[in-house]
Amino acid sequence: MAADGVEFHLPGRRALVTGSASGIGLATAARLARAGARVAMNDLPGERLEQAVARLRASGLDVVPAAGDLATAAVSRAVAASVAETLGGLDFLVNNAGAPLTRAPIPAADLDALSDDFWDRILRINLLSAFWLSQALAPVLRQARGAIVNTVSISAFGGGGSSAAYATAKAGLAGLTRELARGLAPEVRVNGIAPGYVRSGWECSFGDIDARAREEVPLGRVGEPEDYAEVIAYLCAGGGYITGEVIPVTGGRRI
């Protein structure tokens, strides 16, 4: 289990966390809300998001739904506008939405599996949505002297992940993180995390990740969503002299 970790105090702060009906996004929304922030939770419209919002509200947390499929620019910008209006501005944007769009890893040699439609949706969900939201929310983030945190992946730095398309999109997100940090400085800090193994309901199965973690991860376990949420919360609320960085959070897997 993840440790309790660092406490944050964020009363009056406002956050949007995308892909927050489960996994890292849900843990991040809960972490920020427990610290006192008001959090807009984005995910695909439907029961899963509704139930996630209801569970956090039942725990006394101040969260609101912000449903929308961010794979299109129009919806991304509409979600951004709605959240900024509902929350009265924004302090933290967590671009966590992502999807592998495959139930098993696609071998790097299987180029025929990477159709044009597959590439298009992978790039829209895992890369372009982060740009569209950051672009739309830049004025209110600048006003708040806020922060953006992007969920990248260690696949951005080699190893492939679920597919070559996914790894390429995440490599692009790492690059976008650096360029947004340049473009939005000095008012807005922009950073990312690169998760390793995560215990969540991820669509793509990598087999027995517990066994793999025991062999490959110096800390000897799979990362819990809360492990990643803690680092995201830190990059939102602290780290005042950190920008343009993508921090691997892997339990030491890449050392």
C-alpha cells in the first residue's frame, strides 16, 4: 500500500483533473480535494464518472463533474470554458486523460496493426487534448500564477509501452511539456510525471505486473495510483522553481 505521504493545504484553490473516473486521475482528484481544493473531474460521460464524483462527495470532498470526450478540439475547449466558469478560474490543470486503445501490447514490428484511425485517436487522446486544454485555460492559469502537470509515461523514453503509437504520443507529450513551460513562463509552471507500473483498471494488460515488479523494480512493488497522485499534487502545489521537467515515478525501475 502507498504511504500517507506529504500533506498539502490548498483551501480556495481550483483544479481540473482529466481522466479522473479511475486510476491516477481519481487518486489525484481525491488528493487535491482532501487538501481543500475544489476539483472538476473530467472523464467520458457516463456512469463511471458519475459514480466517482458521488463517492468523493459522499466523503465530504468538493468535486464537480466535467464530462466530455477530449479527443476533439471543440469538446476540449468547451470543457475548459465550462470549468473556468464553474470554478471561477483555475489554479491547477492536470492533463491525465489517456488511453492505449488495445487490450494487449502491439509488438513494435507489427506496423500493420497501427491503422490511420488508431494513430489519429491515440494522438488526439494522449497528446492533442493536453494542448487544447492548456491553450484554452492559459489565460486563467496565468492570472492565478498556476501550474500544469501532464501524465506522460516511461514509454516516452523507450520500451514501447502498449504500442509504438502510444509511446510516440507520450514522447510528444514530454516535448509539449517543455514547450509549454517555455511559452507560459514565468506565470505558469508546466511539468510532467512518467509513471511506471500502475495498479489500476488500465485497458491494456501487461500480464503479471506484480511478478514483473518484484524482478524489475528496486522498491519491489507495483505503483499505486496514490503514489503518482502525491507527486502530481507536489508539482501543482509546491516545486516553485521546477518547470519543464518530466519526473520518472517508477520505484527505481529505470536506474
